[in-house]
Amino acid sequence: PLLTEEGYVGLDVHRAARIAAAGHGGQILLSKTTRDLVDGIDCIDLGDQRLKDLTEPERVYQVGTQEFPPLKSLNRTNLPLAAQPLVDRLVEQKETAALLLDRRLVTLTGTGGTGKTRLALQIAADLVDEFPDGAFFVPLAGLNEPELVVPLIAQTLAPAEGDALATMDALVFVDNFEHLLPAAADVAQLLNDAPRLRLLVTSRAPLRLSAETEYPLDVLPEDAAVELFLQFAQSLNRPVEPDATVAAICRRLDGLPLALELAAARLRLLSPSTLLSRLDERLPLLTDGARDLPERQRTLAATIAWSYDLQDA
């Protein structure tokens, strides 16, 4: 960790805080790193735990043999692990979480690449403990038949358990609804049949249901865009300085998170100044997204084409 005037900061401090937050009063938890450094202390291996905002599972041990409730981790969920910590969005995160605790259906809307999925993933992870049956991720990008939306939700939450869905108290994060809007009526029926379910939906357009609360998501402000760009660059082992060139790149890309990620990928071959000079040709330049991203997010042109293809004549 780094020592600043305000104390220690860094990913190590963040990891320690997440491990501590998973425990209960009087319970002492250790990471595997710490456990390997300590001799002569009886520990219980609690296994790999998925913790909020960490990008991979953490092996956790408990000091002593006292019995405690299960750790407050993300193990009651299929939420994917985040590839990067969430940048900015604290206001949006708190407001949306508060809405979900009060409303049955909240839809995050915004143009392609604004970071709806990443924000929704963080919100769902933060709210796991609020739902006795956990929080679940249902991606729709690869689905083309609206009539399969609700069966996919049911299969994800309660496979082979008949009508168990009707009594579940869970949060369902349904990602990328915009191309399946005719399924909105089925979602309304689902909310009626399963009165304890809450739905967090991401979509480029609202579902337009009476139970829905829409939360529009804007692009990032410049300081947050710069922080995200630097984060992407660091993940490529190409750290850059937060100078005027980086700020200009972020302005040219309108603070759009997907565009920032695709631009940072070009730092493998280009310096920031060269990258900035080539941004007049944005669509040909902003390509080479990660292979595990959906096809529509691997280039900026594909993201625009996804929206275009949703339009009628």
C-alpha cells in the first residue's frame, strides 16, 4: 500500500477492508497471504470467497474454532467478477440501490458504452446481503426470442425446482434488454407471480411498465474519465501520467467508458500523444476490445451498429 497524508491507500487496503467486511463481530479473518506468514495459530479454512469489488476469489481463514454464521460474501450468487474496480458513479450507485430497496423494477438506461452493466454489477453485489435468496445475473445479449426471457430467468434462479421462483426473495440483474422489449409484458407477469423478486435491468430503452422506475445514466465527468483511462492503461502494464494529453483524449471520447477502454488498448502500440492525433478517425481506431467482451463491445462501430439495427424502417 501507499502511505499518504490521510493514511494508507491502495488495493491492499481495499482487499483487507473487503475481507474484514465479510466477517461477524468477534470473528478474526485472514487472507491466505497473512495465514502463510503466521505460525502456531489454529485456523479454519473457510474456502474461496467471492468478495465485493474484488476481481478474483479470495482464500479466507478464520482464527480459532468458534462457530460463526456464513461469511457475508457473494457466494449466494452467479454475479460475474468485475474486471476493474468501479470508478466514480458513487451517487448513481447509492441512488439506484435505494430505489431497488423500495421499487420492484429499476431500469438503468443510457447509450451504448456508458457503463450500465458495470454499474449494475456493482449495485447487485452490494445488495446481495439484503436478499435472503441472493442476487443473480441473467445476460440477454445472446438471446433473440422475447418469449424465452422469463424462462431464462426462472432457469437461472431455480433450476429444476418447479414453482420455487414464486416464493424467492432475490434480486435479479437482467442485462441488455433493449432488443427484447416485446418481453416486457412477460416481465410484468413475472413480478405479479413472484411478489418478492426485485429486478434491476439495463437497457438502451425503458421497458415502459407501470412498475418500472427508469434511471438514466450519463457519461463520466472528465476527472473520472481520466481515472478510468489510467486504470485501463495500468491493467495493460502501460502506465501513463495524468497530463493534459490524457485529459484531451478523454474529452475527445466524450467520457464514454467503452471508448476509453478501447482507446487505452491502443497504448500497446501508440504513445498518448500519437493516440490523440489519430482520434480524428475514431471508429477505425477504437477496435480490439477484449475477446471475452460481447461482440457488440469489441469496437465502437459495432456498438453503434447494435443500436442502429434495433431501429425499424
